[in-house]
Amino acid sequence: MATVHVVRHGEVENPNKILYGRQSGWFLSKRGEEMAKVLGDWAKPLNIAAVHASPLERAQQTAKPMADAHNLEIKTDERLIEAANVFEGKPFGVGDGVLRQPSAWPKLWNPWKPSWGEPYVDQVNRMLAAVFDARVAADGRDAIVVSHQLPIWILRSAIEGRRFLHDPRKRICTLASVTSIHFDDDGMIADLTYTEPAKHLLP
């Protein structure tokens, strides 16, 4: 059973709690670098033949120890990028930041789409395509793809038949977590499992 391990990047250095989104220039914190090392150790016994990653620096940094463990080059896949968000680059949270500004409220009217960013359906389509391409690239062995929390969670929700509208605080996708998608011999998704190799490093 071939598997594509969908990995969320490690912790980012972000003391001001900015919604960094697709912005470049955001790198792993010291703790995030430790998380990446843990993922490198986690990947060593696996039968990995391909490592793909979002183009953003935090994802590339997270992917490197896993790629190095198998002497593989990282393939950058734009489809694994973070979800687009109109609040990118601003402080963001409930009760603080941009949500306190009435000018932002019209952008929040439709959580089903969502109205503030990239449609959930678009995220599912690009993530599924990236995952299936990584499976093909691994040619019967396993693959790793490194992405971001929201696209990973929406992908998992689609696979498990769960509605896209959700409470962000309840996403089961911690920093440096692994959502593993298992394929049957016909190349169809057969099962999904979830692990947290760096759980001991979570803040």
C-alpha cells in the first residue's frame, strides 16, 4: 500500500502574530528547526522516493531534513502553497487585530466559501492533484509532501466526507504533524492516518 505523507511545516518565527499567508520571508523559529530535525529522523526508516514541498520558505526548511534522509532533491510544487487570504500581512484573531475593524466584516459574510480567501473547493482540487502526482512520482514507494494547515485540513475533510465549515481552533493538524494518505493497488485512496512526531516540541 503506497502512502503519501502530507506534512505541515514547523513553527514559524512570528512574535507579532501576523497572518503571514503566502508572503515570503517567513522562516522557521528555533523550535521549528528542531521540529524539522525530528521529522528528518521520523522519515529515515520510511521507503521514501519523492519529497515535494510548497514554495514558501517554512515548508522548504521543513522538507529538507526529510529529503536529506533519503538523498532526494526537493521538488517545489506551487499547488501545495498556503491558502490565499485577504487579511494576509495583518494581525489576526478573535477580539483583536483586523477583526475589530468594521471595514473587515463584509469579507466575513460567507464562511462556506470562504468569502475572505481561496475557495475551499479550489484548495481540495489543487491539493488532491499534488498528492496524486507525488504518488506517481514515487512509483510504488512512499512520498512526502509539505504544505500548510488549512489546505491540509480541508483536504482531509474532503477525504473523510466532512463539511468544510469548521472552527479553526479544532483542526487536527498541529505543527509538524503528518496526515498520511494510503492508496490501494488500484491507486485509489483506501485509508487516512494521523501522527504527531514532534508532539513533545509543541508550544
